[in-house]
Amino acid sequence: MASRITAALLGLVLWMVFPALGASRAEREAEADAFFAGPILRWQLRLSESSMQSLREDPRRYVLAELTVGGRTYPGIGVHLKGSAGSKRSIDDRPAMTLKFDRFKAKQRVFGLEKIHLNNSVQDPSYLNENLASRTYRAAGIPATRASHALLEFNGREMGMYVVKEAYDEHYLKRHFPGDLGRHGNLYDGGFVRDILQRLERDAGDGPLDFSDLIALRDATSSPLADRPERLEKTLDVDRFLSLMAIQMTLDDWDGYVRNRNNYRIYFQPDGRAVFLPSGMDQLLRHADAPVHDTYGGRVASALMALPAERLRLRDRMRSLGSNVLSERWLAQQMREIQGRLDAAASLTRMGPQSLFPERDSHITRLQQRMAVVRRELDQWPDPLPPWPKGRREQLGRAPWNTYVQTGKADCITTNGPNGQRLIQIQIREGTTRATLRTGLTLPAGRYRFDGIARTLGVVPLQDDLGVGAGLRLTGITGTQHLEGDTEWSPLRHDFEQSEDGPVEFIIELRAHAGQAWFDLDRLGIEAR
């Protein structure tokens, strides 16, 4: 704490002594450090009526504004509105805004910064989440942008507390990836609920303009499971991504990349590996009982968690971070420190902390409840199933097969063939029929083949979304081979990839208007490929 106060005082002195336009990079960094560590200040933002009207008509277009903060006035500020879905507000309401300090006045900086965001925190009444998450990510080695707060006066209107966030831009890259100077890769904005399949907006960097970096990462996520670990290691900073996953799952950040492919940036390092960065971290700790390890909406998270070894690494990362930056004690300490800053700022207004921050006290209670759930689920997290070696085969003929006739009427009979083999006969008795027999097996992640042999007599095939005639398939997946008409014993197979450990339901079926089919139970099996 003492070192932070010392740094803040030093930065404030530099800010007062050196002109903003002529300050060196080191001096600007000290100013920024002092601002984010220092007290919450009052910001006075002024826009002309023409600028206000322009934002009513085109909220995303920069307009001219003037800012007074810390006893100094800055003309030539650029302002536009920001936000989407739940946080978007009009200029005449309580809008979230982006401020670009050098938009209309070259090289102008405020607190050593070129650009910041003023967030209205309408989705976080505690005003804690952005600052808490930023501290947590940075303590875990993920260079998230810093956060603070501001008491905002906008054209004479008291707007109350706002969250201040620094921007992801060229200056961010120079500060956090100085070793890449002169060869920074692309920095992409994930946009609103978009994933790496789309052409994301390029915010900064000197990387390729053909999206080949994103395409390489996308291709790695869809590579076969056997090749995927090596492919991902070449295109993704896996270690930092696991830390990001651990934080988002622990803090129930449901609106981040891992669970909702939202609120993120991607920076590609010169070696081609992607670093995922969090953004829009205002929705934490909403549901104490949210799942810890089984819901991954982001493509990269889903592809990584299809690998048993990486699921173990995530579990271990959550446990290791849980002993320090994700411990209840450390997180509660950060919350209380942020609350202390907010309470001090509230004394500058006519409203007390309970009025300004109605959820300030319940947040620590939710944290305690969430951490209890996380600890319990980590203790119960199952070990991955051992992978099947290539060529391992399991017979399915002796498994219990359950009959299900979805439409029509059919007889499903177990009989013996002329050579003593065990057969299942499906014979349509009436109407268009969809008759299946099903059995299940729990499999580790991997690539498999479900195969067997069958013969048909007089099968008039019914074609729909799942299959045609007599065939094999998995639940919910269209069959890839079928038999119809009159056939002798013929091979059938269905190749599939199991992305994660879990149960698989196997189906033998007849989908037809008429006819019958026989399946050799002793030849039905599942084989690792």
C-alpha cells in the first residue's frame, strides 16, 4: 500500500511540473499510474448544442468537447457514445462515452493517456466489477486495461459515479508488449457476441491485413484431436488463456469470451500466438451456483476443453490461482479497498455510499457464496477418462438395446442366423415407420468408428433429416451410410469424433415405408481410430 501511495504522489508531482504536451513516455506512464492509484476526481465535461445534436443523430461519430479535471482544462477533446445491448444510452440520458484527448488537439494527453472510456455501470450497481476484474487479471499475468472512477458533471448535470477505463490501442501495446516494439501483431476487437469465425475489427498493430492470423487460429481449433494440442500451442498463448478461463469461470463472468464469446480483444504476438484479453468486465458474481467447468461458448475455449489434458490443466490452474489472486481473502481485500475509494468520493456529493452504490455490501456476500461453490465443484471435478489406444475395439452386441418406434408400427426381434449368429430383425408392419434400437457407452474424447453389417428385404426408404432406410448412427446425428431395397450382408459404418469425455448413444434403425432389415449383433462394435 505504501509503495502505491508513493508512486501516486510522484506521478501527481510530475503531472503538475511537466506540460502534458512535452512529457516523455516515462513521465506519461508515471502520470497514468498516479491517476489509477490516486483518489477519485470530479470530471466536468462540456459539449456545445451542435455537438449534442450531432450525437443524437450519429452517436458513434466524434464531436468536439472540453474537459476540466484536477484543476486543469483541456480543449479539443473528442467524444462519442459507446455501449451495446444493456449499457447503451442516449446523449440526453446517462450515456457511456469514449474520450479521445488528442482527437482535435494533436499530442494532447490527460493523466498521460490518449484515450479512455467512461462507463455508466448500469449493469453493475456495485461499481466494483471492472476494477476488481482488472486487478485480478493483471495479478494473474494477463495485461488487462486499468480501471478507476470519476464523479462526472456533464453540461452542468450531476451524472454521479462513472467507471473510467483505459483503452486498448497502440499505446496499450507499447506499454504491455514493449519487447514487440516495431513488430506488433494485430489487435482485434471481438465486437458484440462474435467469434474468431468472423472477420473481427482490427484496432491496432502491424500484422497481416488478410486475417491469416485469425484463420490460423480458427483452423487450429477445428483440427483433429490428435493434432490439436500442437496446433493450438503454435497459434495460442495457451498458458495465459487457461488463466483467463480460470478467472472467468471462478468469478462467474458469464458475458466474457469463455462462456459467451463477448467482451474481449485478441492480440497476436510476433510469434503468431494469440493472447486473449478481457474487456467489459461489469457482470461478475451474478449467480453463486453457476457451472464451473461445463459451459464454453467461445470456440477457442470449447476446442481447448475437448482435450482431456487441458481440462486437467484448467482444474489445476483454478486451484493454484485460488491460493492467491483467486482466493476469497485476496478478492475481498481488493473489494474493500475499492469500496474505500468510492466511499471517500461519495463524501464529495450530497448522497451517501448506500445511495450511490446500492449493491456495495451484498457483493462480498455473493463472493463468499460463489467461492464455496467453486471449492466444492473443484473437489468433485472428475479426472479425465484414459484415452483409447488406436485400434482398440469394443463389441456392442452384448449391450442392452432398447427399442423405440417413433412412428408407424414395427416388430423388433432378436433371432439366430443360419450360422448361429445373433441377429436383430426390424420388420415394418404398418405405415411409414421410424424404428430404432439404442444402447449407450461412456467414451473418452477421441476419434471412433461405429460399424457392423446388415441386410435388407423390400425396404422402401423414408428419407428425412437423420437417415435413409437401414443404417447406423448416433443420437442427433445424420447417418452417413444406408441400405435399401434387397441387399445381401453389407458393411455399414459411422465415423465420429468425441470432443470431450461423456456418454454416447448408438442407434441401429430402419426408416422406411415398407420392408425389413437384419443387423448382426456379433459384428456391431466401436473402434478407436
